Amino acid sequence: MMTPQEILEALEAENAQSLFVHARLVRDSVFGKEVFQRGVVEFSNNCRKNCHYCGLRCSNANLERFALTKDEILSAVNMAVECGLGTVVLQSGEDADLDPRFIGDTIECIKELTDIPVTLCLGDHDRDIYKYWRACGADRYLLKMETFDRELHARFRPGQSVAGRLSRLEMLCNLGYETGSGLITGLPGMTPEILAHDLYRLSELPLGMIAVGPFIPHPDTSLGRSRSGCVEESLRATALLRIMNQGVNIPATSALDALLPNGREQGLEAGANVVMPSVTPESVRYEYSIYPGKNSSAGTVPESVSNLQQRLKAAGYQPSSARGGSPDRAAKFKDI
């Protein structure tokens, strides 16, 4: 495990090529050139939260809200399977009107149709709800920290805290979910020292998946005039996470693609081993606007997924339909 000071030195080094080479060697020793594919079904953009970096925030009156029916979700899941994606992710804003039984029924229907893992990315809920969804068959849960810095966390996530988020991660791990979390690099006010500490803290947790992507300002938020996060810094963060978490799944995020035409490929070259294309229906895909450029792929879902798969092959990687569990998953949540 690197120290925060060693992480900081790598973030600020004049040249990062040796860092990227090291990260690729570590990734290849565990996963080879296999890239796991997760199909993301963004089934609702309703949200009760008012996070300053997110276009889904409840105060955004310029966003046309939507919520898919169970049949529409199942159709998208079936499309993901037909496209050769090995996991389905059910993702939404934190909808105040969300009925936990709707999610539970949907999970059970998916499990009746296919044996692929079901990942949930539905934000903050009580333990009983997490336990219920786990009993219905949910395999994994994604809950991003964004930052461990208490001041920044409180500033950009009003009414929320680092301690509260960490307690839910602990809940999820203890309930048997393969749990994922992550960070946003380049948030306004984030220093290299804060990022180094964030990467260290994230690597202490017994996670099966870790995501890191650059901040992209959304025009309909209070941060709309802020500068985007540095792609190079985000790639260095990806490489450092790979070196410190050898067998953890790390995605090449869609945020990289939003800033660069070959962003996902650069993420893979920095040590990532997962891609997460959207399989949300075309009719509402663009309304899931967390940041500009998300879900900007033209064409149908099969066309956009096929295009991404061709990009992976051209870059020397092998798109995989495997379940893609983390071989490094820890059995016990560490003392945090």
C-alpha cells in the first residue's frame, strides 16, 4: 500500500508514463486484455438530492423527468444480454417516490430471465431496504463517495456527510453485496493533497469495484461555470488505484469519453478493465444528464454498444461477457 505522500508524488510527477506502464502490467497480470462489460439501465432521472455537481439535482427545472416501467427496464436488460454484456446495472437518481418493492420485483424478474449479476446504483437507503433487495437477488451495489474531504463533501452534497456515506458502504459489505465506490477528480477546491488522501482512503475499503472520473460542469448547476477536471490527473488516479488494488474492477468511465474521443481507451491504458455502456432506451437516454456528453453516442443501443466493442478490439482488448467478479474482494470490512 502506498502512503498518501507517495501517492501525491505520483500525481505531481513531471511524467506519468512509467506509472501507466506499471498499472498496465498489474492489470494484465490479473485480467489480461479481457475487458468486462456492464450494461447500465438508467431507469429514472428523478432525484430528491441537490448535489451541486449533478444535472439530475432536484432544483434543475430545465430537465425533462422520466421513469421507465418494469417492462421497459426488462426490455433494456434483454437488450444488454443480446449485446453480450455480462452484467446489468440498474441506476437512477434518488427518487423520493421510489417503491422498494418495484425494484425487488424487477430484480426477481431479471433473475427469472437470465443468470447475469444485477448491480444496483440507487443511492442512500435504510438497511432494511438494502437487505430486502439483496434477498431479491441483487448481487452488487455501487455507492460513490465522490470525496472523503469533509468540507468539500458537505459543500457539494448538501445535508450529507462522509460518515453517513461510509456507514452505508459498511452496511452493504456486511449484507454480502460486492460493493463499489469511487471519486470525482478535479472538483472545485480539490487539491492534489486532498485527492491523494481520497485515493488512500478508497484503497483501504474492501471494495470489489472502484471508479474515478474527472469532474465535468453541468450548465444547469451552481458549478456550471467551473473548469472541467484534468483528464491526465484522472488517468493518474486510475493508475494509482490499479497499483494499490490489483484485483479490483476499475472502469474506464464515460466521463473520459465525454472529454476525449478516445477517453475510454486512455482509461484502459491507465489500468482500467471495465466499460459500462448505457443500454437505456434511446427515447430517454439523453435526459439522464448527470453531466454534458454523457450518453452522447449516436444510434441505437446495439449500434452504440457494437461501436464501443469495436473500439476495444482496435485498441488490443477483448470485450468479455463474463460475470466479472473481483478476485480481490475482501471478506471483512476494515476499521474505518
